[in-house]
Amino acid sequence: MILIADILQEILSTNLIAPSTSELAKELGYKGRTSLYRVRYGESTEKAVAEVCQRLESVLGITREALLQMGSTISNTTKFTSLMKHEMNTSHPDWQFQALLAFVGKDYSHFSPRFRTEELSSIVKLSEDDPEAFFAMLAYFYVKSRRCQFYVKGIPYKEQCARLMEELGERLAAIYPENTMATNLVYCYSKSTVFDSESHILWNLVRSMASMLECFANPRKSIESVDDMLLLAGTGNRIYWRADRNNLLLAAVVHGRRPGSGFYEVFSVDRSGKAIENICSIYLLSENIVSVTDKLTKTSQLGIYSWDNRLLTFSWEAPEDNPTGAGNIWKRLDTDRSIELRYTDGTITDDMLRRAIAHREGLEEVPGFSVDDILMSREKMTLVLRNGSRYSIDRGSASFIDELTPDDDVVIYRSTAENRIYVIWPSLLHQLPLSSFTKETQLPPATPHPRPRKITLHNPDEHKEAAVTVQDHDSGYEIGDDSTEPVRLLKREEFLSYKM
């Protein structure tokens, strides 16, 4: 309990779990603030400390493990802030973001030689050994050093989270536009992250911000995020639903790398299978938590779902919310019991679904620019297109390239708004402009030699005739018989001395 008592002292001296010790005392149900102040200043008994821990867990959902994580974050952030204040030009209004960006982008070139020699290795080691602690440190550093206002009266907790997450997330998204997964996470947190059941404390914002930073900094994390998503068991690659207003919906799986993982692209379809519209993406983050991205508004929302093998039901913070645009109760349809539905499914090809997704995103196919093969070497990645062109990129050009494999699905589309061509990895939620690739120079195809001709030659010296094959080469004529390999290579003038 001594360790927890020390950690509680550190936590109560911050605003991680409450705007003040007095407010926390009210929240935990204490009649006065004396008990908490004694804990804060190290003057309480073990029994009193244990009671505070019990109330923190029952009222705010803060476990012993969470307390240890907070204590570690406070300690790490204190040291990190001190180092950054010595390294950065603190008179610059944006120094906190620039410091954070250096560690998200792993670019330490602007730090002093002393820092890179004496201090950097321990920080990098923390990022490798305990990424969760490292990014929590960065998030808390950013919030604390910028003196971000929190627990502002009159402003809902959700709006305060959205303001801080959106400000930071949109700046990072502009720097790392290829990381669609992290950008989606920004929208998710900035629009509707928080449930009523989540404690309205700064620590929960720090955790959310840390998760977002890790997705931007570590491509493996964003790819693993897809691999951690769930699929509805036993439903196959396509699921048809009857939703509100009698809408017919199709949920098509985008598979992750791990078996049984991935997410759903949802389409509104008519019975003919000709009118297909991509309306939303559904990410099942756990057994009951869902994230939905509305393809029309480009916003994301977190909610709760339930699935009983027949009905898929969504619940949101506001009961009237409808981020899917198709209602909150979906009934699964059985294609085996409907000839009409089987016909509809048979008319809808995977290419049609891909085009519908692209159309909703403002993208269009580029004729001849489908990818036939992906070649990976130690230095570069090369896309081999159906039109014969090759485009290569250095592996160090974007950090997520090292995480790619030749088996990952990749498409090339043109943005109609930007008139710019992008290379997109749909299942990994990453993309790069084609302009970042180098078009390789193609060698002209070799001129094929004509097929061997069978002729009869008369040798003027030996007065003999023989049936032979003649192969025309640039350097002369290759002479052989029908049953063996060519035996002689004659120069042109020598060959012409023969009679045919």
C-alpha cells in the first residue's frame, strides 16, 4: 500500500482525475475534503488509502492498474517536459507540437548533439519496450505543456474532448495523409467518442489521444487495429439485411490479415442489383463496441451493438442518432431461402462493390492502371501494372511500406476533386499519391529471331546434299540437322556459297 499511497499523492496533485481535490471529494461521496487532503500530503493511514482506491474504482472506474499507469505517466512526463524545455525554443508558440512531432515522426535531427548522445536512447527505449506508456507520456505532455483548458464549466465533457482531439488530429492528418486509419480515428474521437458510462476525467482523454498518436507514429499499430476488429461469426463474406423503411442492405467483408478479422463496407442495393450505393463502414471493435463511419458526412461515431444471429441492434448516446443512415435494427436475410435474393447477389460482382466504394470517396478507376503484381526488395517496392508500366518507391519513403506484403490488396484510383492518382491499400486503410512513385524506364522488347527453316544444302566441296535446319542470327546462320543441336555457325558470305 505504500506504493499506491505515493502514487495517489502524485495523482491528486494533478487534474488527471478531477479539476481539484475538493471536487474529487464530492464526486467520491466524502462529506468533507479532509480525508483526500491527508492522502494527498502523505498523512493518511493504509486503511484510508484503501478506501480511496475502493471509491475511485466503484465511482470512476479507476482500477489499481490504471492508478499505476497514471503514476508512470506523471513521472515520465515530468522528466520529458524538463528535457524538452532545454531543447526547444519555448518562446515559439508551437514548440509543444514540434517536440511531439519529432517523436511521432522519429526525426531527431533538430535536437542537440548532447541530447542525441545522452538522453535520446532512453526515450526511444521506452517507445520500444512500452509503447502504451510512451504515447501516454506524449499525450499528457502536449495537454499539460500547452495548458489546455479542461473541466470547463458549461461545456460538455464530450465537446472538450472533441476540441482537443480535433485540433491535434487534423494537424497530424495533414502531415500523414497516407494513414487513413489514424485519420478515421481522429473523426471518431472528435465527433462522438465518449459514452455516458465513461468517467468524465482528463485521464480518459489522455488515453484516447495516446491511442491516436500511436496510430500516426506506428503503421503496425494501425494495421493491427484492423486485425483486432471482429467479424460476425458464421456469416460469410456477404450479409444481406432488411433495415428500417424496408431498405435492402449488403454488408461486404474487408478482410484483415488475421483470420476472422476485418470490417464491413455497407451498401444500399435494389433488387435488380444495379443500383448500389456505399453508405457506411462498420468496425466491430469488441464484443459490444462498434464504430460507424458515415460515407456521406465523413464522420464517425462510437456506439454499442448486440447480435443474436438474427438481429443486429445499434445503440448510441442519443437514442435518435442514426449514423448508418439505415436505422438501428437490422434483420439478417437468408439467401438460401430466397430465389430473388440469390439472383440479386449473383448480379453483384466484387468489382461493382469496389467501384461503388470508390465513387462514394470521389474516386474513379484509371484505365490500364490495375495492379497485376507487387515486387518487394530490400530497397524498394515495385508495382507492376496491367498496362506493362512499373512504378517503384523506396521503402523509406513512408513508414508503413515496411509493413506491407505482396499479398495485401492494392488499387489505383484517381481523385475527381483533386485530379490526382492515388495508390490505395483498402484493407489496411493507407494510401499514397502515385506521384510519390518513380516510373521505371522500360527497355524495348527484344526482337524475336525467326523460326528455324528446313532446307536442303549442297556442299560444293563434298558434293553432298543434306536436309538441315537454318536459324538466322545477327552474326550469321546457325546450321544443324533435324536430330541434333546446331553444329556450325556460318558467316553470311560462307552461307551464301552453299547451293540450296
